[in-house]
Amino acid sequence: MTEFWPWVPVLTAAFAYLTWRRLLAYLRYFQQEGYEAVRFLRWTGVRPLTDPAFWVAMASAFLFLADTVLAVVLFTIGTVVLGLVQPDPRESGKIPLRLTWRARRVLAVALVLAVSAFVLLVRLFIDAEVRAPLVAASFMFVLVPLALIAANLILAPYERAAQRSYYAEAVAQLARVHPFVVGITGSYGKSSTKSMLAHILQFHAPTLAATGSINTVMGVTRHIREALVPGHRFMVVEMGAYAIGSIKRLCALTPPSAAIITAVGDAHLERFKTTEAIYQAKSELAQAVPAGGLLVCNADSPNALRIAQATTHCRVLLYGEHHAGRLDTRVERVRFTKAGTHFVLQTADRAYECFTPVLGRPIIQNLAGAFTLAVAAGADPAVAVASFRTLKPVSNRLELVEDAGVMWLRDAYNSNQFGFRAALEVAADLPASRRIMVTPGVIELGHEQYAVNRALSKDAAAVCDYTLVVSETNRAAYVDGHRDAGREDRLVVVANRTEAFRWLHEHLHDGDVAILENDLPDLYERSAGVFWPERGKERAS
């Protein structure tokens, strides 16, 4: 025991420092999974065994048999260096860690649990003297994700109580302000429709809509508490669904006076298992519209049209482009240019010649839905059409940027098969020497994912001179799709987006169009960027 205690504070401090850094790294992914333990563990898998910290601890424990001091030095320096080179998840990644109060609480409790477990393990291996902290550290670096899950479970009663309090505050604030609430849901197009409807309505009366994709009960609760004030006449609420009942809970918080259903398709099929379950989940919004309220549906989406046809208790309006039946707003003569989109909106009263800087057929359809509801809610249709000209493309949603002679068509945010094809359509209409697509394909399609991506690969091969398929997620489907098209020589396989950007900047020329279609969430990435920086430097344009 004579050699044991002088080294304990040093080893414990080194362990605690790197554990804090690792907890931060893992917390980013835990937060992205909505603090759902099972989905987080599915992502974690055996990833902790690839953590160099685990191997440093193991190597130090074995080195102890030969030289105690050298083992302590290796562990201490190794853990400090690994902590310093680890990317800060608050500033890195596609979705950085947001240190909300909940995240801070989970982080603090997890650190206490991890260090306490470390001390307990040291006591269990105390007969090994200095080797005890090294063995304990090797165990704990593997168990770090479990510390976050345990911390979240311990805090669950407090979180539920806090959420009930915040929820009650939001309900009271809604009752005081009493805005006209418009709920928007759909498998695709919720966020863009929300922002476009808010843009149109603000020319009619003060309107509140959250930026980004805030579409959960607690996200909307926080937005109401922080942003809804007397004077707001309209509030536009995006309503996401991750299971049957999700939208029903949102409607209980923000009872809608009107609603838009943009499309009901196969997004998140991996979670819902069947398209019928998705249909039922989206139907909850139509059912929440009160008698005499207003429901606007996209007639080009068979299941959205099915919801419209099943709704009899309120006024129903239809919009679309291809539906053969009667439409309240029909999109016609769509034409894409570098400056934006020219199109016509045909209503029962007249045809409106329209222009907007935004691109993409689904976006124009969503704009038609926003127009239909805004006019039904009292907005002047001529003013609404005029407002189209001041719309700004949402970042990374068919956003066209020209730089150094290259046109970058950025559609990297949460792509689906319809948006994918819309990007190809826009790219085909743009004047270009060559068209080059970078994509990992589309995800969360369950058993349909391979077939959908194989078809998309064939479509891309028909339009693009080169297609870069990123990561292994949909690689097989893209290889087969390009083989189907007889364009195997035009498919470039890259491991990650860093390699993709490196290829682009080595091969792009003036006059080319580069299509950035989808970007896999952090949860689909490998360990690079979790424990150590990714090699290479990216530049989107």
C-alpha cells in the first residue's frame, strides 16, 4: 500500500477530466435521440471499445507489471491528451450539443455516477494497489454511455415535474393571448410550409412561428413561454409525429383552429413500421380541428387526400398540381431559373402569375398550401402573391449558391425521395457544363430503404455526370442503381462527406452544378469526430 495513495489523486483527476469530455461527446447523441435509452444504445453499440481511452487504460494496467511510474505517466498523459484533442460537441458536428438545463443536469449527475463507480471499482481492486485505478478506468470508459442513461432515469421524476410546470405556463399564456392557431403536419414539407405561411400572414397580422424544426410538445412549450406575447393574432405550429399519439398531445397543448397536411408518405417508416400507422398519426391533426374550423390538404398526396375525404366536421380545401379532381388552388406552368421559380396559381376566381426566389416543385406545392390557408384566414390574395417575391430560401433546402463559377444546389437538410427528385429536376433545368451529385441517399425507410434508394440512384444517373455516394448506409443500392442505368463508371464511392468535398474541390470546373442532396445525421456517422477530429477540411462552397 505504500505506493498506492500518492498516485490516487493524480489518476482520479485524469480519469475525471477525460470522463467529463467523453460524457459531453456522448451526450450530443443522447440528446439527438430525445434521451431515448434504447435508440441511444443501438447507436452506441460496441463503439466504447473503439475509444482509445479504453486501450490507454488497458495498456497502462499491463505496463504496471513492469514499471509502476511509467504506467501512471502513460495513463495521465494519454488521458489528458485525448481530452484535449477531442472535438468540443458544443461547437462541432452537424447538430451541435445544446447545453440546455436538462442537458446540464444529466451531465452533472452522470459525472458524479461515473466517478463514484470508479471509486467503488478501485476499492474492489484495492489489492492490486496502483493497478486498481487503471483497471477501474478501463471498465468505466466502456460504461460511460450507461452513466448518461442512469442519470436520465434518476432525474426522470424531476424532469416530469418541471415539464408539467412549464406546460401549465404555456397553456396559461396561450389562453391570455388567444391567437388563431394553425397546426401543420406531414411526412415532408412541415418546416418550409410553416415558414412560408408565417411569412404570408405577417403581412395581414402579427404572426408567431418558430424557426427551425421545433415540433415536439416540450419544444413548442418552450417557444410559447419565450416568444408568444399579447398582440400575436396568429401562431403557426409545426407538429411532428414519432408515434401514434404524438400529434394528439401537441393538439392538446395548442388546439388548432385550422390545419395544413402537406403529405402523408413513408418518412420515419423505420419508427412507424407501416404507412397505415403514419396515416393514423397524421389524421390526429384533422380530428383536432374544431367544427367549423379549416383543414387544407395536398390532394397530390393520396393519403393526405384520404384524410381530407374522411373529414366532414369542418371546412376542407384542397391544393395540388396533378390531382385530376376539383382543387381550390392548382399549381400550373412551373418553370425554374437561376433566379427562382415562375409559376401560376389557379383559384376559382382567377389565375395569379407568381414568382419566388425559392426552388423545387415540392416547395412550390407547399407554398400553394400556405397561400390557400392564408387567404381562407382573411389575407388578401394579391398581397399574399406579392409576398412570394420576398421569401428567402431556407438554408440547405434547395438553396442555390453561386461561388467561383460553380453553382451549389444545397438540399442537405433531411431529404426524402420526393425532395431528391425535385433537386434533380431543378438541376436539370439549370444551365450547366456538368451536374455532380453528392448524397448518402435517404434514410429511415425501413424495409423499403434499399428499393427506394436503388430507384433514386437510377434517376440520378440519368441526370448527373457523376454521383458521389457517401458512407456505407445506402452504398449497395447506389451501386445497383447505377448498374441498372448502365452508368457504373459514373458512380464515385467515398467514405464520408470530408472525402466527398475533397473530391469535389479536385474535380469541379467553372460552369458545373454541384448538388448536395441530404446529409446523414451524426447518429449515422462512425466514431471519427466523437473521440478525435475528422481529418481533412470541408468547405460547402
